[in-house]
Amino acid sequence: MEHVEKDTGYQIGQLIGNYLPFVCLILIAYFFYYKAKNQHDKK
């Protein structure tokens, strides 16, 4: 049982490691889009 839990935790860690860069890119892109949209609305 302990070995299975450790494997699951490792798989979750790999998934987070694989998807984290994509999530960061999406957040950064959304931030710039939101910022640009706000500047456009002010004009």
C-alpha cells in the first residue's frame, strides 16, 4: 500500500511539473491581455 501511495504522489508530481509551465504561460498571457484591455477601455 505504501509503495502505491508513493507512486501516485510521484505521478502527481510529474503531472504538475509537466503542466506548470503551460499554466504559467496562460496566466502571463491572460495578465497582459487583461492589462491591455484595461488600457484600451480607458482611452
